[in-house]
Amino acid sequence: MSKLVAFLALVCLVLTALWVSLLIADMASAGPLETFEQAAAHTSRLHGLFYATYLNAALLTLAAVAFFAALYAWLKPTAPDWTVVGLVFVPIYGALNLVDYLSQVTLVPALVTLRLDPRYADAADMLLRLTLQAWPASTMAFFNGLAYAILGIPSILFGLLLWKYHGALRWGGLLLALNGAACILGVVGFLTANALLGQGVMIGGILFLLALFPISWAFLKEKP
């Protein structure tokens, strides 16, 4: 089981690093996305980077679900009750994020096209305001942040359980728990319109990436 956890941690590490890189590249090319029109104009280009970002994010979601499931199985003998509590939230995160990311490469392009037709422009515009994740005030952007906040619960629980161990696993657990706390604060920031707290999901993603280094290393070293 330890080698499976290590393998899935490495897969998550690669996909998370790619997610951060694609996100930075997309933000650099997008410019400010403070208004809906800015976000819609950027998305309407439907460039390869747009599709790569969201398809990679969908793969990362699947990898993260598998990683947390494997981590649950490894931790279960030492804390059966708390690991079950944490595991309950993982599929909710997975479902929310898959709907979110896959809608960006299926529904959003269709709405962008419809928006060019005067007959459907108003309806398409209204739906885009709800589904366009690039616009921070959209419903889909909120559910994306909510998904990470939900995953923050098992991140904190599993991270604190890993903190009981020594060496790299201990520090990996700390970073995993901090990632969960940051993602929860991100949703608080969204609800309170606090720009600083609203960066919690991005900060959480970076902390998750950092946590995967010691976690994968610790499980790779462990003897079967």
C-alpha cells in the first residue's frame, strides 16, 4: 500500500505542478479579469492553453481522489474513525470539481459560440455569468472553491494523522493540513469579498504541491 500511495502522490505532484504552470501562463496572457466582459473576452479565444488547463485539472481531480483513498487505506489501521470521517468528503470534492472543470471545455465553448448569435446572445450571456469559472464572481467559480474547501477537511484530518510520524512524513502532513486550512479560508474570502482570503485556494494548491514532495519521498523509502 505504501508504494501505491507514493505512486499516486507522484502523479498528483506532476499534475499539480503542471496545473500551477498552466494557470500562471494563462493568467499572464489574460491580463486583468476583474469584470465579466474581460473574462468572457479572454475565454472566447478558446486557445489550446484554455483546454489544456481544464483537462489537466480534471485529471488532477481524479488523481487526488485516488491519492486520498489510498492515504485513507494506509492510515485506517491507526485511526479508523477519523479516516472514515475524512474519506466521506473526498467523493463530494471529486464530483463538484469534475462537473466544474469538464463544463469549461464542453458547455462554456458552446455558450461562447451562441453568444455571437443575436437570437441567443442574452440567454448565452446569462448562462456564461453562471458557468464561466474565469470570472471570479460566477457560480461555477464559487463551487470550484467550495470543492477545495470540502477537500480541506480530509486534508486537515489526514495531515494531522501524518504529523504523528517522524521525518519527511511529519512535515508532509503539516503542509497537507495547512493546504486544507488555506482552501477553507479561500471560500470564507469569497463569501466575505475579502481579496486576501480569496487567494486561499491558490495558496492551498501551492502548499499541496509542496506537501507531495516529502509525502512521496517518505512512502517511497518505506519498506513493504
